[in-house]
Amino acid sequence: MGSLKSRIFNSSKQLTTSQPKQIYALASEASQWSSLLAEVIERSSLLSLEHKLSPELALLIVHDLLLTKRGISAPSSHHLRQAVERHKARLNAEFVKARLRRGCSSVEELRAQVKASKEVKSVTDGIPSADMGRSRAWAHPRWVRVNVLKTTLEDQIKTTFAAYEEIMTLEELLQSREPFVFYVDKNIPNLIALPPSQDLTKSPAYLCGAIILQDKASCFPAYLLDPKSSGGDCVDACAAPGNKTTHLAAVLHGRMGVKARPVIHACERDKSRAVSLVQMVQTAGAESQVNVHAGQDFLKTDASQSPWNNVTSLLLDPSCSGSGIVGRDEVLQVTHPRQNAHEDLRTSKKRKRRSPQGPLPATTTIPDEIPMDDPPSNQLASRLDALSAFQLRLLLHAFNFPKARKITYSTCSLYAEENEQVVTKALLSDTAQERGWRILQRQEQVEGLRSWQIRGSEEACKDCMSQNVGLDTNMVAEACIRCERGTKEATQGFFVAAFMRDENMHNEQDYHDEWDGFDDVD
């Protein structure tokens, strides 16, 4: 089926002459207001008086009547418009009552309340985090990475953010109502947080690639990979759209300055996505470091052949469920007005007159919100099985690169099947055992991520082990880094872990790989 957004954009030409952006905006906006609008429609008895109106149509048309400057967009002679406008006075009166019941003195205040409710919901919908109770739901800021290939953090603070005031803690920024404030991140170098209302997409710095909009969690893989200046080349196995690729280039630039830097081989098997990857690399000024392999399936690379046989660091961020993405349009929640709600209201009023001791609730009962695009659990399980099998295959292929010393594996998923369980299966694999791969332990990680408090789940590691095989699951879980959406850390849902190859095993394996002599035995 796909998300509502994808269905609208893919099918709009066959369904209507209206622009898909307009259709989606109307559906999204109406869904945000649906609880309040359903209450107004029910209390005005609109559906019982106008039988041609369905609950869905009533929501959309009443939304336009009460909440848009232009009013109902249909022609004045249209029968559905007339059906609603006949009850305009009653609908407006019920809207005012609903606003006052919510403690709002103006429509503007009510809009702000609905928007705030949406922001909290967008970070808490979907899968509940394992530690959601440790904090309330927090708004998601606008994260901005300063691209050191073209500028410096100091220069951007003096120019792009000259009118902004620096705030010392992220929590303070998230709670601030001031639009022109910024926070310099303490975990990732050259990363800034702004209030979510800030739009920099038309700023000169953004247009020239001096700043890049990238979620904080998305910056973890390249920073954790931390390629050494003495190492060989790097691979980004699933590179489009290029945020992590260009961040990796920036990390190398910061380490080595103007010295000759390793080549980053950016693989993207989808040629259409590779076009946006090339554009991103050029905009970021990374074309001298990044070699884009358009149409290259990473799984089909021959690690023994050039240029892959000189690769020492690999960044793997494969396709995943995307369940951690903030604001992802998986489900639009809609409260539908009930057809016979006016009868319930009349009954409630009668009961109130007969029984003064039982107070009437402030609002009528609103039906449960209905997920419009929620996949059945068996379909989700099948999808996770397929995704995790592909992710493990990708990781094991990376293990086979002869000179590889370090690998990061990441997803924007909240599911253990794609995260800790893939990591555990990879560590238990024959390939890892034979080639000397192990988890990069917490104490070995770069400082900014070593101090990150949210770690992996030991139970998730144990769940995919058929028997006790001597793997220290507590150590593995501590080595895994998790991010949760809706927490005060203000990231999307994310997972990353790194693997190191034992140096002794590395040298011994290289010796066997390269030496072909003395095959004959007497």
C-alpha cells in the first residue's frame, strides 16, 4: 500500500487535477485538527442533518470553513458546500465553545496548542522506546552540520548565525521560545542545534554547501569510524543521498588537513539515487576526495581487486525499516465524527437534569484514533526478517575485505532485529572468527560517543543466540550506541556499532592472502 504521502504523489494524476502537495497538505492539516473538528461536528448534529456528508468529507469541508482564510474552496453552488454552510452559525458557535474548553482565548493560541501537540506526537508515535519513561516527549530541533570542507564553525557563528544568541545547554534550547538561538553540540564536532521553526534552505550558506542539514544521530557513523591518517581508502557501501559520505570526507579533512587524503569510494546501486549523491558531493566540495560508483552494488564488489583491495575502513548504513525517523509519514491519525453523536448528547443532557450529583464531562466522548496505514504484525515480521538477512549479508561481505581494519554498521531503525541481533549474528559468524573481527568496545570509542549514555540491549543480543557460546553480551550491548526519538537528547531513532579487526589476525590473514609460494609438498 505505501504511506499516504506516497500514494497521493504517485496516484494524484489519475485521481484529480489538483496538485499533490495541496492534497497532502489538506489531509495532513485536517488530521491534526480532527479530534477538535469531530467534537464540533458531533455537537452541531451536522451528520444527522445532512445525510449526503460522510464523516471524512465533513472533516475536510468544516476544516476549510473554520480554519482557512479562503473558506470552502468548492464553488458556491456546489451541493456539499451548501450542505455545510447551511449550518455555519451553529458550527462557528461550537468551535468557539471547543476553543474555550481547551483554555484558549484566541484561535492563534489554539493553533499553537494543536501544533505543540503534533510535535510531541511526531516523536512518540510508532514504537515506544525502551526507556521512554525517563523523560517527557521533547520537540525535535533543526540540526545543522558546519561543513569544514568549505568553512569553519567560527566563521559560521560570525556570519550565518550572527543574529543568534548561543545557549549553553540543549535542554535550554528545546524549552526556549526564542527563534534566534543556537547550541553547539558537545558530542559531535561542528554541529549546531537550532529551534525547529528555523528554515535555512534559502540561506547562502546552505545553497553553497557551507552548512548541511543533518540529524545529529546521522553524524555518528562517520565520527565513530574515525579513519586513521595512516590507513588506506574508505568505502560508503550505501551512499545516497550523501550526508554520511560528505561527513566522512569532512572527518578526514579535519584529521589530515591539506595532506593527501584517502579516497572515499561511494557505492550506490540505484543510478537515479546516484545522481543526487553526485550533486551532494559537488555541493559539499568533496569531489576531490569522493569517487562515486553509480550503479555499483556493494555486494558485487570483488574485495581482492582494485580499488577495493586498498580499503581499510567501511561505513555501512543499509536499507532498513526507517522506524526511527522523526515525522516519518507511516501513519496519519484521524478522529472521525460519529454519525449518531447527537443522540448521545441528548441522553447525556437528560441524565444531567435527573441526576445533579453526576456532573457531565467537559467534552463528549471522542472515538479512538484510527491508524490508516498500519501493517499487520505478520507482514512486519516478514519484512524485518528480509531486511535483517540483507543487512547481515552486507556486513559479512565487508568482513571479507583483505585490508579492512574498521567498520561501522548503522540503521535508522528502532527494531532489535535490525540492530543488536544483526551485530550479534555477525560476531558469531565463521567469517568474524576466521578473520579476527570483534566489537569496538565502549572504552575504545571516540570521546564524544564514548560518553553517550543510551546503549544497546543485552536482552536483544541474547534473543538471537541459540546457546551460550561464550560471547560477552553485556560488553556487546555496552558497545552498541542507540538514539531514541522524543527524548531530551533530541535525535531521531538510530543505532550504530563499530567493529575492529584484531591486528595479529589481520597480519596473519594478509600473509596467507598474498603468499602463493610453496604449494607443492614432497
